[in-house]
Amino acid sequence: MKTMMRMMAAVAVMIVLSGTSVFAQTEDVTDEPIQERARIHMTDEQKELMQDHRQNNRENRQALRETFSAEQLAIIENMEMTREERREALRATFSEEQLALVEANQQARQAQRQALQDCLTDDQKAMMRQRGRQGGLQDGQQNARQNAQQHGQEQGRKGGGQGNGRGGN
């Protein structure tokens, strides 16, 4: 009797496990992110444009990095500070030339984004919007809000406990 019960339990477990794997395989879910699927549907011209943008961005970052002083490089390498603290400390030490270079790089990236946006088809734009709705952009916006809130709280602690934690006093 004990053996029969064990066999029935084993069969029941196998049925449950096989049923869940069959169900899981019937769903049409891809493992690749929407951004990858969008890239697959890009034309050769669009892929080349993206590659050019990446190369330009690398060159711009390298050009800025070459202007860094020893003090600025020390700030970048200081792992005791958070990424945001390093960024703020570095930006505070920028010369007028470095600030102009950063501004020019930002404008160039904005122009690149616009150029890519202008050559997307309606289907590609819809796919990008879908990516945004599924969290890509919203996560970034949420992170920005959290960072602003955290910054506000830090400023409040520094200012004697004043502030509401929302980035401003």
C-alpha cells in the first residue's frame, strides 16, 4: 500500500510539472528586449547612423577626458564617493573650456537623437513608444525622481534638517 501511494504521489508530481512546462511553452514571450527587436528591424542606413553616433560619442568623451587635470582624474578614481558625488565634484572643477565642450557634446547628442528620430518609420516609432511604456523611460524618470529626492534629503540634513526631501528648500 505504501509503495502504491508513493507511486501515485510521484505520478501526480510529474503531471503537475509537465503541465506547467507545457503551459509555459505555449506563451509567445521572447527573451530579447524590445530595444534588441527594434534594432533587428532597423535598415542598414539606420544601423550605420547609430554606429556613427556611438563613435562620435566615444570621441567626444575621449576629447573631454584628455582635458582633465590630475585633480579631476583623482576625483574620478575616488571610489569613496558615490557616482553622483563624483560627478558633482568633477563638474564643480570644470574650466570654461570644459563646460563649453560638455555643452557642445550635449547639443551634438541631441541633434543625433533627432536625426535618428526623423528617419524612423511609424512602426519603429511605435516599437520605441512600447519600449517606453514597458519601463525603459519610466524607470529612468523614476530613478531621476528618486535621485532628486535623495539629494533634497541630503541637502536638508546639511542645512540643519530643513527641507522636504523633494530636491528643493
